[in-house]
Amino acid sequence: MSRASRLTALAAAWLATGCGGGGSGSGTGPCTPGAATQLVKTGGDAQVWYFNNPLPAALSVKALDANNCVEADCVVNWTVASGGGGVSPAQSTTNASGVASAADSIGSSTPQSVHATPAITSLPTLTFSATASAAPTSEAVSVKDNFFQPNDTTVQAGGSVTWNWAGNTSHTLTFTSGPAPLPAETTAQMTGTRTITFNTPGTYGYRCTIHSGMSGTLNVVH
């Protein structure tokens, strides 16, 4: 084994043994130094999203001791067990809040499962699941008084969204954020439609400049 490999192995071993040495945070009992006895899911499980796209929320777990006190420096390995896609990083370490996380990108088949395997073999491997479908290629949004319906829309890159004015007062359609160049503003009107094709993935924000709080979000995915 090379010197670099030995150092990597020693570092991993140190992290594994260090897990549970802090006993920080609040719990049901006194938080004193001890070993992690629990690994629990804290976010990202059972998401429903679209093929070949990163999931909106990261996968996360928390390490706890017998008194439910958080434990730092616990190594967790992340692997895709089925369904394709990818997870990054492949290994993460619980922080001062006892949490380790990874970003997950779902592939072209569904369902997907991801294993979170702690380096401490006495702790269980947790399985996260995700399901996916094809993103819509077209959507419609109603411009009402004084809100967009729906105000959160998703469409596939290359797809289009049609805004239909259906209120009793005039409203603009003004994009405020998203990949450049943003669509030109639709000036104030009470009736009519506007269809825009979106080729660049990203999150677009838009609003009516006349009415405060009248805003919407468009997610363009792969």
C-alpha cells in the first residue's frame, strides 16, 4: 500500500472512531461524550421529480447517541442501489449538528433507491427512495386578480408556457430572475395570451409590477 493510501485509510479510521466523541447538542438526557447508536433520516426521502434531473432536496441523515444527542464526525457512504442516477459526494461526514447530506440526481428509470451506509458497522444502512416521470413539454398559467394560477410551474427544456390573462384588472408579466437573457416584459393588459419557449434549464422568477406580492416561479428542467 502506498503512503498516500495508508494516510487515507488512517484518516477514515480516525473519523469512524471519532464519531460519537463530542456528545454535542440537545437530547432527552445529558449530552456527554459517547458513541453514536442511531442513524435517522432527516430529509430528502420519497421525492417525486423528473427523469435525468437533480432532486430538489438533498438527502440527509443525523447521527445520535443513546440520549438523542447529536454526534459529529460520523462518516456516511452514499451509493445508488437501483434505478440509475448519481449521488454526490460519495462520502460525507456529520457536522456539528450531527447531519450528513448528499445531492441526488435521478436517472432514466424509476424508482430509484440510494443507500446511506455509516462507517460504523453497528449502525444501520438507511435506504432513500425517489420516483420520476417525464417533465411536461407545455404548461398554462392563468393571470388572475391578483395571483398567478398555478404560481409554481415546471416544464422541460425546449417546452413552452402560455400565460392567459383572466382577471378584471390589468397585469404585467415581468421576469425578474433566471438564466439570461430573460424574456421581454409583457406590458399591462387585461386580456390575451403569451406563449414563451424556454430552452435553458434553471429557475425563473416573474411578477406583476403593478400588484405587490403577485409573483410566480417557473422551473425548467432537463
